[in-house]
Amino acid sequence: TWDNDRVCSLGIIVEQAGGSISNVTYDNIEIYKDTGRAIGCLIYGDDVQNFSISNIKYKNIRYTAPLKNKIASNGKPNSIQVEFENVYASGSKITSLNTNQFEYDSYANITIK
């Protein structure tokens, strides 16, 4: 079953513990029309805690999608660090977290350039 909360065009989805994820860059990508969520960086597994997702960069991205970008943990102590640089949603540059383009929690550290 397709799950728009979990599945996205450009994303990192953690379902099981063990290790960490770092130094991933998505650069120079255009998503003409996503019917769900364009960008996601998520920790879903119920058992996952003290997991680190760091230095994830979305750079020079353009997309059209109806759902907000989601950067979130499973409610347990985890760390997610993501940077957005020169990212456009439906033709408008994302310049802050107040653009109604994000869904995130207290474990997310999001930088916008």
C-alpha cells in the first residue's frame, strides 16, 4: 500500500536501528509533478533511538507537490540535521520554515540558505 506519509520523491527513511546516515546531497533536481510529498527525511521504526541523520543537503531543487516536506523522528531521542539551499516549491523559493512547506518535530535541525 502506498503511504504518502512515508514515501517521497527525495528522501531518507529509517525503519531499523543500527549505524547512522550522513553526507547525502541531492543536487540539481527538478520534480515536475509529485502527487504526494517531494522531500522527506524521516525516522519511523518504533525501536529506533539515538540514531543520527546528519549533513543532508537539498540543493538547487525545484518541485511541485501537494504535501509538505517532512523532517521528523518517531518521538524518541534521535537527531536529524538537514540543509535546504536554493529550493523552490511550486515556483517560489523557500526562504524560511514559515512557508507552509514543512512538517517537522523537535528532533529536526533545519537550515535554509
